Amino acid sequence: MDDVFVEQIVKRKISGVGILIRIGVTVLAIAACCTIPILGVFGFAITALFVYLAYLGFVYTSLEYEYSFVNGELTIDKIMGKRRRKHITTYDIKNAEIIAPMGNEEIRRRFDDLAKLDYSSHFKNEDKEYGMIIEEEGDVGTFLVIIEPDERLINAMYHVRPNIVKQ
């Protein structure tokens, strides 16, 4: 069997909470600048602290998912601030029942009955989002994984399991 390796990065839309965090830390940093004339060196230290917090607020509200598909295993990692990477999970698509666009009849029919794990960009575009109904061993059960694969990733999954990948 040929080795199959595909990587893709999907940038996630900033949530409402993320926008509020960015606005809040920016306002705090600007307000801290106003303390410099009043508090002198101490005001400068407070300003430096709040500018650093604003930096962290912007960095950690930026989120991307990386899909890596290697020989039948889909690995999903979360990248925060384009720096910090955290492994989320790995799925063996041999355990998948179907991989299809979210508009697919079977995905829509079973949507409400399954637990959902969403690793998409959250830009609601049903043409790009794919659902993978997968059953994991143990007590985990069957659930729906929502991803946003590009054409290369879909073709790689099709190459490994052509009977379950719907395009």
C-alpha cells in the first residue's frame, strides 16, 4: 500500500468571547498608559504589565487546527497563537462509518442523535464542512467529528477508504 501523507491548517473564526477579551485588554492597556503621568515609574510598570496582557489576549484568542492524515489516521492538533501546539486526538478512519459533506442525507439524518466534536473554522459554509461519523472502541461510542478538509485531504481519505468517503 502506498504511503499517504497530507497536512492542512484551518484557521478558526474568533468567538464573541475572544473579541470581548481583545477589546478588554486593549482598553486596559490604553487606560494604563494614562497612569504614567500620575504614578511615574509605577505607572510605567502597570502599563508594561497591561501591554503584555494585551499581547497574550491577542495571541491566545488566535486558534488554528492542523489536520495530519498519515496512512489512514487523521491526527488533529490545536495551534494557539501560531506558537503553541497541543495534540487533541487521532482517529483511525477504519472505524469511520461515513465521511461526507455536512449536507449529506445520512449526516443530516443522524446529526441530532450523535455527540459532536467540531474542529472546523466556524465560518458556516456547508460546502466546505465534512462530517465523519466514527465509532471508537471502549465506552466512547459513536460521534460526529466536523472538519473542514481541502481537496487533497479528501482525496487522501478516499484513497484509503473509497467506500465511505462521499464527495
